[in-house]
Amino acid sequence: MRKFPHLNEGQFAVTMADGATGHVLLESGEISMSETDEIYKVFPSVQPAIDYIQTRQKENDTWEFVLKNHREELIKYFEALRWS
């Protein structure tokens, strides 16, 4: 299992997946195939994370995202635009 990154209070992590298959994706959009892949993108605050998600969803409407805080708590699930 991939380890959640260490975040300071106020930081957020985003994970991306293919909404059609559920496969976890790398930032490049390729399927993560290794336990050592970096699947989390870390942001200094919530708004840049949301901006990133919204920009990426415009690139591909089948991508979905999970936004978590420094305690690894789910803040928001962003459903793929195609099915929302």
C-alpha cells in the first residue's frame, strides 16, 4: 500500500483516478503500476488544490479526484465530470 505523504497542518494532498476503471493515475495520466509511484500531489492550502483539480478535469472528463487534509481525512471527492 502506498504511504500517505507527511503533510503539515494546512496542507492538502490530491489523488487522481480513472473514473471508468478506478485505476489510480500518476500526474501524467498514466496508470500507476508500482507501489513506489508518487500518486499524491501536495498543495500548501486548499484553494490551489481545488484549482488544480478543476484544471485537470477540463483536460479529461473521466478523471476523478480525492482531496485529503494533513490528517488523511477526506475533504472532498470530485466525481468525473462525464458522470456528474
